[in-house]
Amino acid sequence: MGSIRPTTYNEIVRYKSCLAMKGYINGMDDALMERVYHFLGENPNHTVNVQDGKLFFFNGSLITEAVNVQTPPEDSPDYFTSILLTATAIKVSKPVVYSGGGDSGSAGNNNNNNNNNNNNG
């Protein structure tokens, strides 16, 4: 992103968000990153969403453009389900991994209730 020189706080935040997004997308060139940066700065309703190998430019809820990008495979530790980028924030959604079940700790609550009952009566 060689030609971008952010000077205001909002421009710096937008620039850092764009750089963070670039870190998740394999081989994203500076030209596309500059397009994203300027697109987000044009209008507060503009957002960018990356999902399923596509980078979508949104104006409100309307997709104005879609670009193919290379995202990490599902078995990669860098895999994400989506990235949402606004002029002020970035949100990276990762898949939820459930591990084996366990006791919810209800026995501790029963002991506390029993102790309280014994102390009160």
C-alpha cells in the first residue's frame, strides 16, 4: 500500500484494518488493498466482506463488486469463515470447535444450596 499515507486517526485505523485483512488473504496485492482502503473511506455505509474465496464490496446491503481471492484452506490454522471490514473496525470470524463434553459444575451449586439450607434451619 505504497501510495497511501494516512494522516488522521480514522485513516490510520482504516489502514491498519486493511493491513490486518491482507494478512489473512494469500497473495493479495497492494492495488486491491488500496481499492479496499479508498472504498471504505468514500462512504460510511461501505463495508468489505471476505467469505468463501470472494472479497465483496458492499454499499449498505447491496453488493457492488465481487473479487476472487485466495483464502486459507479449512485445515489451516489461519482458516476463517468470514472477515468483515468497515472504515473503523475489522471482525474475523473463526470456526467454532467443540471439544468433548464435561460436567457443568452443578454439584458445586448443590453443595452450596445444601450448606445454605443447613445454616438457615
